[in-house]
Amino acid sequence: MNPQYDIPLFKLVCNDSVIISTHWNWSTFKIHGKTQDRMILEVLYNVSPIYHLDDEQWNEYKEDFTAHNKIWLTLASSSA
């Protein structure tokens, strides 16, 4: 999560758009304590959140999930 280790090859600016790549198993909730940072990056880069949730994780993150999903969907639908 440290920008110092960010790989620029996965980001490209093209026609005033930022194109990025995310990995399917890199869930928004994968790193404990960094969920808020991941959510902010998803909103800033307009990247769909990736969730891998079981019952235990749903109970732990449901408030974060619903709040972030509401914000992200609002922003994503307005940029389409």
C-alpha cells in the first residue's frame, strides 16, 4: 500500500484518462487496517471495488461495504 512501491507500468494516462489494472484476488478488505486507503483509491481512480466476502467478513465489513458502495456507485454512474 506504500506508493513508494507502486509500479508505474500498471498505470497509463491516455486522453486525460487514467487506466489501471487490478488483480482479481486483491480484495478491498484484504489488508487489515488499509481498507479506507483502498476505498479512497478506488474512488479516485474510478476502479470497481473487488469483494471476497464470506459470512464472517460480511458481518465485520457490512457497514463499510454499504457506505462505500453507495458512494462508489454514485460517482461511477455520474462519470459514465
